[in-house]
Amino acid sequence: MGLVLPVALLSGCLWSTRKLPIPKAPTITRTATPEELVARLNQRWDALNSLVATVEIQASVLKTKQGVATDYTSVRGHILIRKPEQLRVYGQVPVLGTPMFDMASDGKNFSLYIPPRKKAVRGPNEVTKKSTNSLENMRPGFFLDAMVVRGLNPNEFYSVAADTDTVADPTNKRLLLVPEYILSVVRRKAATQELAPVRVVHFHRDDLMPYQQDLYDKDGNLETQVFYSDYTDFGSGGKYPARVTIKRPLEEYQLVLMVEKVVENMKLTDDQFHVEIPEGTKIQTLQ
């Protein structure tokens, strides 16, 4: 049987030809060295001190093993970021415009207040003891990583690979060739020669902008996937994606942020990163 294919090819027997769809290549394909890609990330990150974004947030819980997805009504929200690690996210009840949730983090600890349920949650940003309730293992840091692709730390190492993906255009179903650079960032584990994955950033080569970021936890598990699309100039000093999709495979939920407005480097005060929890509110403490 191993001789059938080469004999058929050489003899011209059993031959038929069929047409395959021809993928369309991009009109522009840019090139960059690994050092240039990292420099672009570092320059953008270094130039950013704060960020304020107005978004529409749509949440879904995905039970992949059961084949069930639950989509929740979208809410209007605001995201405030101040380097190095301060974060504030709050949302409003649809139509009414009253507060639905309010969350703040200083990079080490966070507070979450849910007015409709008269409940609050507090805990460290790092999970010290995992809960059987996967949503209780959720921490606020992924919002920061979703809105901004960080620069590299001095103790991180990187490599870059070039690849070309073939995707279907959703408007006309034609195949498109998408050349990309894949930046892999790793960190050496203490007192070992083992390299632990930190994140992987995918760049489209038509504009050299990040369109996907995969982030890993300290155990090497894929913790967060972020997809960026429809880059728009919001008049804030740089382009930002108008749509951000955040997937959390371990907790089986997804957030889609439709970005309406972005303002860079606005002066933010400490009180803007403080959640006021009324007296008598039931507070749950996470570990």
C-alpha cells in the first residue's frame, strides 16, 4: 500500500484535479524585529499613566461540558486605571441608570459592592485558597490586562515566531490570509532552570497591533484569553480596540466590552479608587 501513491503520481493514473478557494492576502504586510515589537509594547506602556473608559459590558456563563450558555443583559460601565495597579470598575442597572456594582483594587486587595443585593465582597487580589465556587476565584486584575497590553518586566524573557493564519471573512465567507507575529513571554522559576509561561501576544502584521493575548497563572494554566478588534482612534492619543472579548476558561465565563470612549492620562485621585460600603452591609471575605 505504501507504493500505491508514489506509483500513481509517477504514472499519471488515478489523477483528478479540483479547484480550491484562494485566500486573499493583505495589501500591506509589515515587518518588525523581535526587539522592535517589544519596544513598541514598552513605549506604549511607559507613556500611559492612567486610563478612563466608558464601555457596554455583556457577560455570559459558559457551561461547556453541558453545552449550555447563559447570557446576561448588558450593562453600561466605566473602567478607571492608574498605574501601577489601581483599578476601579462600576456598572449601572439598564434603563434605570442606578448603581449595579462597584469594584476597586489597589493591586493587593479589592472591594466589591453590589447595591441591589446589599452585599459586599473583600479579599486579596491573589487567590490564596481556591473556592469550589469558580466565580469566587475571580479577581479584578484581568480588567487591567484586558484594556492595556503591558510592557515587559526586566526579569522576563521573550521569543517571536512568524505565522500566517487562514480565516473566513464573516461578511462574505471568503478566506483571508492573516500574517502574524507571536510574542511568547516567559519567566524563570526561582532556583531552577525551568521557564514558566507568562503570556503570549499575537500581532497582526498589517498594523502591528495586538489582537490576542493569552495569560497564564503561576501553575502554567491558561487563565485568561483576550481578543481585540476594531481598533479606533478615540482622540485619546492612541488607538484602542472598540471591542474586547475576555474569556476565562477556568471559571467558564466570558465578558464582551464594547468600548465607547477612552481618555488617556487623565488626573485621577485616590478617592476615585475607593468603594464606599454602607454600614450594615453583609460583607463576604474571600481568601
